[in-house]
Amino acid sequence: MKSIDKRDNQSNVILDKPNLNTKEAAIFINCSPYTLRLSRSTGKLFGVDAPLYKKRNRSVVYSRSSLELWENQFEEIPNTSALNS
């Protein structure tokens, strides 16, 4: 019997939404919601500027397009040995 990953189901729903809450945004960029919340205070996430967000009263939303732009700043590498060259 194949196990169903809850995160996979959530990821499919997230791809259709233009705005994501903290939990959804954390899944989108592959970090914990706590880490993403902390980045709003520190201004840093994974050693770079944290992604932009919008504050709507007490709730916080991240635009999916903004998260995609933020994620694209990271360089793709084939393996860890490529970091040394």
C-alpha cells in the first residue's frame, strides 16, 4: 500500500493560490513555519534577505510570485563538490 504524504497534497493546493499564509509559504520554500516567522523579525532567511510579505491586520500573507522570485536567487548546483570549484 502506497503511503500518501500530507505535504504532497498541500503542495498541490498551494500551487493554485496567489497568496499563501505562513504555513503554506513554509511548505513552498521548504522550511518550518517557525523559521519563516522568525525571519520576519531578523530580516534574514538562509543567509539572505527574507522574502517579502504583506501584513493584513493580524494575518500575514506571502505572494507566491514573490516567493518564486526569492527562491530563484539561489544557484542550482549538481553536487556539493561543485561548491569548491
